[in-house]
Amino acid sequence: ADEAGLKRLLRNTNYLVILISFFLVSGSFSLAMFYSPPLLEDIGIHRAWIGPIQCIGVVVEIALFRCLPAWIRRWNYAATILTGCLCLLCRQLLFGFCDNPWVLSGSYALAVMVIVFYHIAASILVNAIAGVEVRATAQTLLVLIGSGMGPMFANWTAGRLAAGAGNSLRPVFLFAAALAALASLMILFRGGRLNELKASGVINDGDAK
């Protein structure tokens, strides 16, 4: 990558907000994927039904993916990404407090909204933020720090929380909800600037504080 372009990227507050929020969301989402099946079993759902329940999300994901461009045009990037964060927050809170198997099964629809509205939209926005010469590097850092280090940190912490709570999974989901809430706040407070830069056409020029 071009050294000057890389320095501009790493000084770009908009990119750093997306990068940190990706770390938080990916960590929270990994906990949902790893710990949801055992909690469903704990509340009485037979293991044989876990796979079909997860298929609910796949069906919803296909439908939402086709609607994503229209959603972004109607709202904006920040609102779309924030929607994904809030869906994740709601999903984690449901698993933190609810025991209804139907509600928790249906919440897999919320999980896939995170993939479509947050992960995909955030990746598109990073392409808009980063200059052409550092676009691949920007996406690589997103995967390394977000999808790589985020889940590692979240699962390391979750294991200790579960052990300290007598192997109860509820604290894990409350911790995951806290990560999603923090990501939501970051996008909420920076969202106006993201959309302003996008609209003005200077989103590739680095951060304007």
C-alpha cells in the first residue's frame, strides 16, 4: 500500500470508528453464534432442532440482502449500520433475559440482520472511505482486527464470565449486549459525519475533524 495513503487512512477518524465498532460487533456476534445453541438446549430445545432453527436466519438473510441497496438509498450508511448494531443488541438481550423457546428461535432473524445491515454495509462504507491505493489494506485490517481479534477477545472474556457464574450463559450474553451497545453508541455519535462526508464527496480525503 502507498505509505502516505496508509497514514491518511490510519488518521481518518471515520475509518477508525468503523474499525473499532467492527471489533466490538464481530466479538459480540461470535458469542451469539457459539453460545446460542447450548443455551437453546438448556431451555429445553432438542439438539436435532437447532439446525432447522438456524435456517430461519438463512432464509431471512437471502431476502434482506436483495433489499440492502434500496435500504441504503432510502436511509443512509450510518443508519443502516446502526440498524445492524441495534439488532445485535436486541438479540443479545433476548438471550440474556428471555426463556421463551419460540422468541429465542425467531431471534435468529435478528442475527442475520447484523450480517446484512452491519457487516456488509460497513465493508461497503470502508471502500468509500479508503483511497483506491489502500482499499485492500483497509479491508484486510477490518478482517484482522474486527473479525479476527474481536472474537478472540470476546470469547476469552466470555469463558471467564461463564466460569465465574457457575457455567451460566446469561452473563455471556449480557457482556455481548454491552459490546453491541458500545458499537451502537460509536456509530450514533459519528453517523452524521459519515453521511456528511459521503454526501460531499470528500470521504476519501482523510478525516476532517
